Amino acid sequence: MTRTGQAAIDAANAHVGHDMPQGAGYCLQFTRECFDVGPVHASAIDAWHASITPHPGDRAVPPAVPAYFDSNSPHEHVCISTEAGTYVSTFNAEVRKYSSLGAVEQAFGRFLGWAEDINGVRVYDPDDDEEDWMSYLSYDEQRRVLAWADQGQPQLGQIRSLVDQIKPNTDRLPIVHANSDQTLAVVGQNHNGIVSILDTLSAISSPSGRALMVAFLVVLIAAVIGVIVGILVAVQAGAWTAAGLLTVGLLGVFVRAARR
């Protein structure tokens, strides 16, 4: 009878630290025997190409499925995924435990994907995954998962509340009902304005931007000094109207700067 789920994981873990009696190069045999599946294909790459339920490139690998890798061997490589994102694999003749998908890739090569079957025998049922995956965690890990779920409920409620407010708030905007093209234009202008402000802030935060800001301040100070000199010259020449206009303009600059 085919082994699946926890039974296949237990069979794989029981071999960790031991050697394959046949020696090196029997990754497919080891993996299929964890599922108690008979021989069909001669190599891992043949089994991968013949899979009827492949998941190429899908790194969300569930427990207790065959996972395939592009190794430096022409036969490629296959191993079994086990609990909590770990893997059990042959390495030469030795059976080893790997802590992650990345760790297997470092040992063998690029991840090809995983399959729901091996040698034509289905060993994984997606409908069982939601019920069984918690059983692969330790007691402490299960407690942490449940605690995270409980903590997330208030945030989900807040998000739902904000989403529920979007439609009523949008309906209260007369511009939406008046002209959709005008709405898009206003939104585009606001977006462009925000992008412009962000670009300016990014530029100012860079070394070249800070130099540009210093240059701008120098020009501004020079302009203010020029206005003051112009006022003094106008006063000496008796051009009181010109002096008054320059003074009012200068005061207006200072008032606006103070407000900001």
C-alpha cells in the first residue's frame, strides 16, 4: 500500500544518518521507497518528465512530495520534502536532512519543481493539505501559529472597516458623478504633484541635491541683498515709490517664508 503524508515523512526520517546499501546514485529509488512505490523510471529526470501532476518552479512545496533538482548529474536529482520546510535526500550513499529548499539547491543545483505523483502513483492530495499541515509542526510551533492568527484578527477587522469606507467616501465626491474624465485628470495631477515632491525630497537627500540646495540658498541670499541695496539706492535718489514697492515685496517674501 502506498505511503503518503506523515507515514512517508516518518519513513524518510528513519533513514537519516544511514547509507544506501546500493551506494551512490540512487536518489530516485530512495525517494520512491519512502512512498512505497515500485520502480518504473531509470533516473530522476525521467520521473520528472513523466510526472502527470508537476508543479514546475513552485517553491511553495508541501510536505511529503517528491522535489526535483537540476544537478550536475545527467540523471538530475530528486528527494522528499518533509516537515516544516525540510527535506530528506541522499548525498552520494548517505541519507541527509536539509533545513530548507535553498540548502538542497546549494548541495545539488537549481530547483525544478515538485510533483503530486512519483512513477505514475499519486502520493499527494491537495484537499488533505489544509487538514494535515499543522500536524507537521511541533507543539510550540502550533501555539505560535495560533497566537499569530489571534493577533491578526483585529488588524483584519480594521482593514475591512477601511475598505468598507471607500465606496461611501467616493460617492460623496461630486466630481466623480460630474465627469469621469475630469476625475482622472485631477487624480493624475495629484499623482504627478506627489511624484514631483518625492523626487525633490530624494534629490535634496542626495549629496548632489544638497549641493544644489546650497547653491539655491546662495542665489536667494544674493537676491535679497540685491533688493535691500535697491531700496537704499531708491531712498538716496528720493524715489520713494520704488523704495516702497521693493520694501513691500521683500516683506512679502519674509512673511511667506515665516508661514512655511
